[in-house]
Amino acid sequence: MDHQTDPLALQAEALRRRAEGQRIGFVPTMGYLHQGHTSLMDIARSQCDWLVVSIFVNPLQFGPSEDLDRYPRDPEGDAAKCAGAGVDTLFMPQHFYPSDHSTSVAVAGLTDGFCGASRPNFFGGITTVVSRLFGIVQPSVAVFGEKDFQQLAVIRRMVRDLAMPIEVIGGPLIRDTDGLAMSSRNRYLTPERRQRALSLSGALKHMQALLSQRGAGTSAETLLAAGREILDFDEFDYLQIVDPDTLKDMPIIDRSARALVGGYIGGTRLIDNMALIP
Ligand code: PAF
């Protein structure tokens, strides 16, 4: 596996490979990799000739009181995981943005609710960094996890709206054996808080079971009330049932629907989601 830190050198290699007709696969990450990330690499690996993974903790997507400085890092462990997943080039930029970087990319509407409502800089930071990463890596296919369901919808919309010639694939959310959605932030949880964090997947599974008992046509409010009973947040952010493409609330659950949940336990932000009707 190659290591690259220079954005323009990586771009030059990407352009050369594109010109040779190679298909470039890309998985962008912020590091502290786990099985959720390596599952995305497996998907990308099967779709491309050259697989690039980036590790960059993007300051633009963190708010002033968020965990940028203490965001977990493990460069050596990450490199070993990437090598094990058959990554060709690991991109860990030292200087990512030009010093006078002054362009931002924003997707309106889809970014208003859920994580966007409580984290005003978040999605603008993501679409800006991902646009630049796409410009550097020149991917034919990019894989993002369904764990960050709103992020995936926002990236798909950006790629469509800006006519970027990139296929975006969503990789299934991966859970630990106890049901907790894998996340780099899970390491902040004490054993007691981790136990409470199981209430996210518990609430979603309960809503899923209730819907299959009551059948299609059940009101969202019935399912949401049942889910809220189970959640054990210190700070509740949202629990909503939405159309998976538009992320618009669905009052009656009679077709493809996704439940999304987010909030804080002991200062750690946790999100999860589940298809209620695939
Ligand atoms: O999902 C993430 O890890 C980040 O939001 C991403 C896509 C790498 C952009 O910084």
C-alpha cells in the first residue's frame, strides 16, 4: 500500500490512471477505523482497479464546542486496517486546504433537519471537504456508510446537482454484537453509558416490530411514541420517520420508510437509523 500526503501529487496520479482507463474507487474517512469502514472498503474494492482511502479530520465540519481536538486518532492501526482491506493508496494529507481557501459547497433543504438542525456548520463542512476530495481523487465510484444516512442523501444530491461523474454507493450500517451501531465515537462511552446507548437500536427495533404487528398504514406518531418510551438520552435531538430519498416526514407508514434517531449520552453524540419498510 502506498502512502500519500500531498493532494496535488495524488491528483496527478489519479488523472494518469483515469487516462489509462482505470476505475478509481474511493472511501473518505476521518480515521479511527472500525469494521464499519472496512466494510465500505470491501464494497469499493470489488468495484475498482485502484482503491484510495483518505483519512482527514476535517475541521470545517466541527462546531466550536465539538470534539475536534479530542477526536480519536490511530494512524498506525488505521494503516494496518487499510492494508488488510486491500487499499492501494492511503491519503493522509498534511496540508489539505490552500491557505487562502475561500470556496464552500452547500446543499440546501436536505441539510436543514436532523443533524443539520443542531449542528449548523456540519453539512456545509462535509460537502466542501468531499467536493475537494473528489477533485483530488477523481473517483469513478465513492462509498459512504448508511450509518450517516442524512450525509449519504446530501452527498448523492450534491453529486447529482453538480453533475459530478461519480457513482455513489451506500454501504449497510454495521452493528456490534450487542446491536450498537459502530462509530469511532463509541470509544467515549463508559460501560454504563454504552448500555444506555443500546436504547437507540432498541427503540428502532421496537418500532420495526410494532409496524410489522400493526401492518402498513400505521401512523408515524404511534411508532414514534413507542420509540421515545425506550430512548435513554441525556439530550434528545430527534426521532423521525422519513422517506429515504427526500428525508421528508411520513405521517402514515405505508411504503419505503426509514427511522432516524440522534441525541447525546454523557456528552457523546450518537446517531442510528433503520429501515421500517425497505
Ligand atoms: O463520514 C465521515 O467520516 C466524514 O463526514 C467524511 C465523509 C469523511 C467527510 O469528512
